[in-house]
Amino acid sequence: MVTTAKRRSPPMQDMAVVGKSFEAVESFKYLGTLINKDNVVSAEIEHRINQGNKAFFALLRLFKS
């Protein structure tokens, strides 16, 4: 039997560098890529699929003509 302890990340905190304050966020876009706090790519893949679907269905009438 194998058991593992799930690692818990510390709560997000704001950060200050050289007197500038930076707010902790769940996710942000950097160079066109969605970065989240867990660094999981599934959110990025889902976002890109949704964007592709929006573009496809916006042009669907054009494709059918």
C-alpha cells in the first residue's frame, strides 16, 4: 500500500519589491500564454480551444457559402 501526503501551497500574498507592491492573482496572461498559480497547462489548452471555437463559429456562414 502506498500513501502520499498532498502538498499544500501557502496562501497567496501580495509582494513588495523596492517599494513597489505587486498583487497576488490566480492567473495572468504573459506573452499570449495563460499562466495560473498552479502552473497547469490544462487551463491554457481549454482557453485556446474556446478561442478557436469562437473564431470557427463566427465564420461558419462564410464557410457554408
